[in-house]
Amino acid sequence: MVKLGVLINNKDRPTELALLLQSIRTQTFKDFDVYILDDFSGTPLMSYHFLAMLITRMNCEGNYVYIDRTEFPHGVSKARQKIVENAMKRGYEYLMRVDDDCILEPDYIERLFKVIDKGYDI
């Protein structure tokens, strides 16, 4: 079972999402999948060639990227709740929600697990 589900909500920000995915792809911690909720963007995410290639590469490297697209816009709060509900069905031990306009340091997830392993509740 994969230990971590990285949850990302997105709406009409493919470039920001690609930058975030690249920073996730290069993490030193490797036991994760990425779960993206596209909140009814004007253009579906996989229509962007650069994003589709990055997602394909991550899947080939063993960090699977799952994309769900809503049938109508939910708004930020409802979309965040929906992505958590959907990801919980996959049985991840931990969930980490990240905004689509973030870029993570290469050891970000590894540092989080070091804190968790010491017994802190984050």
C-alpha cells in the first residue's frame, strides 16, 4: 500500500500545477501517489501537452497521478472536501493537501515524515 496521498485542487492553472508536480516528482521521499481534482477547468488538464507528458513520466516512475474532474464548479471549500473524501477511499496511511501554486523543496515530504516518526502530531 502507498503510504502518502498528495492532494491537489486545481482550476484553470495548468502552468502552476506543472511546476508543483515537477517539485513533487523530484522529492527524496518516493512512497506517494498524487491525486488531483480538476474543479471544472475551462480546458481539461490532460489537454495541455506539457502537463500530460509530466504526468505520464510520473506514472512511469511509479508515482501515480490520478485526476478527477468535477461535472460543474464546486468552489474551493467544497472541492477540498471532495478531494479528501475521494482520496480516503484509496486507503492511504497519510494525506497531504498542497495548493496548486506551491513549489516544494526536494526534501519537504521527507522532513515531514521525520517529524511524524518522532511522535509529533502535525
